[in-house]
Amino acid sequence: MSAVLISSATMAGAAPLPDWPDTWYVVARSSDIARGKVFDGSIAGKAFVIFRTEAKELVALDAHCPHMGAHLRSGKVVGDKLRCALHHFELDRNGMVKEHKACSGRKARAWPVAERFGLVFLFAGHGVPPKLPCPENEYAWSAGRPVVLRSNWHAMMANGFDILHMATVHQRELVVPPVFSGPVDEAIHFSYTTRVLPGGGLSSWLMKRLSNNHIRVRQSCYGTIMLVESDLGRIRSSAIFGFIQEGDQVRAFNACGTMKIGVFWRLRLLLTRWFYFAFLRKDYGVIEDMRLVIDGIEDPGVRTLGDFLRSLPVLR
């Protein structure tokens, strides 16, 4: 079965995949940053802090005070400002320290930050942030506990675009040739329809019954973020996965959503989470300790993904 490709570029001798593309990163769940709490981390060696103001809004800044460089993780949230623990200078949402001559002309960089789907997104670049993933439907969302694997985020993303593994790992068979489109809205999109083969377990059996064995899926790659939209006929759902590298491990944040219709929408949301993670558990054992090689790979999904990732600007 052939696929519709957006690129026929060969992979041999191509540039390496970018470790840190200039894009959005999922860095936390919304529940990880309570009102008045300071959260810290780093992207590509650039340290940041995020705090939630008394008005429950998120603010992200460089991690070090512009006065003498104290780390702001031990700071205190005061209203809509962050007070440095060292000299009690207060930084506003723009990183400015007001009413202190010692900091005249100095500021901490303010990072673009957004909160969607129960997840926290941070833009580490210096230009105009690209668009965030936007599922077509208005859903109720639930963010799950992140999964940490000994691997890299490229392998996690490539797994989602690997057509061959659908049969070998997930007992799925393509019934319509996959279609690739993009880049559109700074993402590539991968649409396909599958049916369930024998041997997939309880979740596959139930998906087969709900979908009349006709599962339509659209996956999108936004750099380090993947959006999956599924249509089982009776249940439509989406999932967001955000990957961030932590040394030799990758942390995979996740959130699932489904239509908030009727009195049983919470049950549908629980079922949606179960479907996605019953599916993904089969991948985790395969991806653990994987050393991704894509040069020379014929799989059209992997090739298309590699072309797209190599086209992304990288953080400087």
C-alpha cells in the first residue's frame, strides 16, 4: 500500500536531527504550579522560572535576578511580582525591577508562556512564537502523569510516524493509504485509517466494537509536540504529547481530551485515557534504550518526519 508524500528527499548524508528546535516545549502540568509557587527548569541549558501570580496567571522569566544573579527558584510571589530571596528586589511580569536604582536598565528576560489542555507550554526562542497545537473540537481535558524513558525525544516522535510498527506492535492494518500534508501552521500532518487485527487485547477489541473496525486518526508534529486526533465513530478524542530531553532520558507530558457532551462525558474521558495508554504501553518497552537511526529508512512516515524536523530552526 503506497503513501502520499510531501517530500521525496533522501535521508542519506542528511544533517542530524535538531536536539533543541526553536519552538514551544511542554515543561509542566498546570497542577504542578500552584498559586504562589515558583517552578524552575531549563531548556537547552537556559534556566527559567515560572510562577503563578495571586490572580492565577503564569509568568516565566530568566532564572537569575538581574541585580546580582541570585537564582529565583527560592523567590517569593508577592501579588503579581516575584521577590528575589537575596535582596528582596521585586521583578514584574516583564522581568523589570522597579523603584531600585541598583537595577536601573537591567531586566530578566520574560519568556512566552501559555497554559492549555492542563499543560504548561514555554517558548525558549527570541522571535515570534509559532502557533500552538489547536484541536478542531472543544474538549474536556485531563493531564496525566508524565512518563520518563531512557531514550530521546526524536525516537518518541518517530514512533508516532512509523507506519510499519502499527502492524508489528499494535496489531493494526491500514485500510486507506496514509496521507501526509504540510508544513501547515508550522506543523506536518499524517492522516490514516486502520482496522484491528487479532491479538491486540481488550482495548483493541473494544475499539473495534466502538468504531465498527474503522479507526480514523490524524497526527500532527509541532517540533517537540505531537497532537493525535482519533475518531472511533461513537467517541472522538484528542491527545497532546510534549517531549523534553533531560540528559539521557526523555520526559513525555501528556493530556487527553474528549467531547463534553451529555452526563457521561467524565466516563468518556476516563475511557479515552485508558485507550491511549493501553496503546502506548506497547511502545514504551520498545523505545526504552532505543538508538534512533533514520538514514536510509524507507518508511514514508519516518522519512517525512525526518525531513520536517531537519527544516526547523534551532535554539541559539
